[in-house]
Amino acid sequence: MAIEAWLMDDSNEDPRLPHRRNPNESVSLDQLAELGVLYWKLNPTIYENDEELNKIREARGYNYMDMLDLCPEKVENYEEKLKNFYTEHIHQDEEIRYCLEGSGYFDVRDKEDRWIRILIKAGDLIILPAGIYHRFTLDPSNYVKVSLPYNRKSGVSGMLGLRSFPFNWRRRRTLMRAVNQDAEEATVETDSPIDVLRKTDSYQDGSRTISTVWDTSIEAWSQFARRVSGEWDGFRADFSNEGKAIELPESVVPEAYREWEVKVFDWQTQCPTLAEPKERVLQYKSIQLLPTVGCEADAATQYSVDERKVGEGISGLTAFAYQSSGSYVAVWQKKDNLLELECCMVNPQDCESRVRVIQFVNVLNNTEMVLQGIRVFREQWYGPFRNGDQLGGCAIRDSAFASTAPTIASDVAGIWKGSTAVASFSTPNTGILQELFDEKVQDSVRDGDSYILLPKQLWCSLKQSKEGETLSEVGWLLDHGQAITSSCLFSNTAKPQAS
């Protein structure tokens, strides 16, 4: 018997119910095929030695296979994880599932944005194409056993390097515009929110005009709060002080990867962030999720949480400089003379994309600053603040990055010209929170050789001058000969002076 599919109703009842329309509107295999959904009927009792299954796996390059038993008796926090599976998401690689026992539903969106429900039972093998919005749930039987075929490439980039994206891109754009509606009306009409008071660089060939957009009608912190707040999802990787990627502890790496001798460098992360528009208070959490295999990354488990709060009088916070674009620089005083220099840079070309780079710096004798290590977050905005309660997923524009090629030194070297924004902390009465104010256009000379080159067009440095001052710099190469950089200048007693 062929697989059964139908258009879903709009009821909000239990997702495990059939949700057929009245009258029922069936969807044929041909209609599914037009969406790229493929189907085979196999014999699940011989899956270990099934020649037909082996031919499918060989033809599509799937050399490995895992199993998932999904039922209340075998899955911790079953109901919560089932909710995560049912969150709409998308992948950059195709998804293949072979039902061996039990039953469940795959829902996919058609070209008219309607939900199609596909019932899978034992013997049904289904392939969802890359880029199709989908979700999964069980039926009232609450049991399914599925095989998860994949190849090594998708095992690394598809399963670790890309968690699911939690809702439709079109709705995501609408939400982002709504969050920034006040700021948009006060600046210019645009298809996506623009950043204000941003720092950009371009080569000194005069090919590009540097422009800064000012908004005098809305206080800068209020704009910053709107742009920085929300759920940011992505990946984190740690690097040595020479820029070498550091592997994850073996204890957190899935057994399948250890068996394949696959090295894992990236954590999946969330960063729920909330800034109060009027009170100049910012709170955020950097959440690490345990690496998982397959689409089941949607049900990933929290491994650690680093909570931070920004505001006047906050213990451990030495300086915080911010732009209304959502970018900021923070200096955190940690124990044992350790400083953490955190730089968050929002892409001026896409304000839903950002990087956070943390330089771990050891202060010797209250004067010499020595770089110990580097931590990089690449993050995408995917919705309003929910305090990390619902696992989201990295936007499909990005993936795991630690083991990719580093920035090319010659791309960094040269004379750069760009506008600057500065905050000063040099006087005793200066508050911890300072807005970055535009100053003048200036030249920056970079030799490329003295920089730590990181993946994804990033670099950083920590240099001490003859006068004993230390300059920390983080840079991000963008398109068309542009870059965004963030610097922090420290006195000869390792105190922040300007950012």
C-alpha cells in the first residue's frame, strides 16, 4: 500500500491527531514528488541485509546509519522533545527517514504554504529535499522506531553544523521588521532594518563612499535594546592564542563520531538576549548544547549556561560601549588577573547576522597583557526574546566553521579608510556604560602578518606599544573590500581607556 498524505486542517488540537480536512483532501505521490518528496516501500524486517535499501543508500551516498526509538519509555522529557520536533524548520541537506516500527507524521509545506501531512508506517522510507519547511510528530500510539541513514559529510556539516531553523523565513523577516518598526520610521524606508552609527571600512581607492546614518529622534540605547534583543542561535568554537581550533572534549562527542574518527570543534549555541529600552540594563545567556546526530538536534540538551548582566554597578563589568546598531564591546574582570574582552559586531549588510569574539587575556604585574585564547560565536537572529525556552536552530545561511580555512593575510593587509565611533573611559568619573560616538574618518594600516587569522573572514590581535599601552582589535571582512572592526585601548596599567 502506498504512503498516505492529505492537506491539514487549521485546528489547534493535539498535533498527534490526524488533522484531516472535512471532506478529506488527499495528496498523491505525484504531488509529493513535485515538491521533491521521494518515497519507497521496503521490507523493514530485513533492513540490515536489504539489497534494495543498500542500492538507495549507495546511490545517494549514505554510508552510515543510526537508530532512534521515540516513545515515552525510552526518551527523557518526551513531551518537551516532541514539541521541539514539531517546531517548523528547514535544512540545507536532504533528510532521509526509514520507519521500521510504529508510525508518525511528517508535515511539509507545499508551494501555496499549506501544510501536507504524510503518515509513515513500518516499511515507509521517505526523503525530504533540502530547503523544504517541515516538522515531525507521532500519532496517538506514541511510538516509532526509525533508521537515520547519512553520509560522513552530512554527519558533520548537516547534523552538527546545521541545526533546524524554527519557523518560516518570511515570517521571520516580518517579525524582525516589527521589532524595529520605530527605528525604521525614524530613519529611512528599507526592506530590512538598517544599522545606525555603524563603523565601516573601505579600501583607500575611493571606490566607495562611507556614509553614517544618524537618528536624532530616538535615544541610542533604546535603538540598541531593540536590535540586540531576541533569540540568537549559532555555533561557538574555541581557538588557541595562535588561532588553532580546539577540539570538543571527547566526553561530549556522540559515539558515532568517535567511531568514524570525526573531529568535532563546534558547539551548537543559543544566546537569548533582552535589553531594557529605558533602564540601560542588558541580560543575556550563552547556552552550549550537547552535540547530537541528525534532525534530532532539535531536541538537543543544554550542556552549560553562562549568564551575564550589563548595567551600572554590575560586579565584574569594567567597561561597556555600545552602538545603536546592536554592536558592543565589553570588558569583564575575571578571577586570577584574567580579563575577557568581548566584542559583538553586527553585519552592516545584514543586521540579523553577527559575530561575538572573546579574547581571554592574562594581566601580568598589572601592566603586561598576554593573550591566552580566543572564543568565537557566529550567530543569527531568529525571533523575539523567549529566554531560550524553545530550542531554535541556526539559520540556514551558516554552519559549523571552526575547521574551515582561516582568513588570508593579504586580504587584511593594506591601508584602510573608514569612519570611527569612540567611547572614552579615561577619566575617573566616567560611567561603565558609554555610547560609541562618531568621530572622524581615519586611516588604518594593517600588515597582515601580526594578526591571528581565524575562519570566516575574522581576525584579531593584541599589541603593546612602546609606551606600554595595549590595543586589542577584532576584525570581520565583509563583501566588496569592506570590513567592520572593533578595538579597545588599555593604559599601561591595563585599564580600559577607549573603545
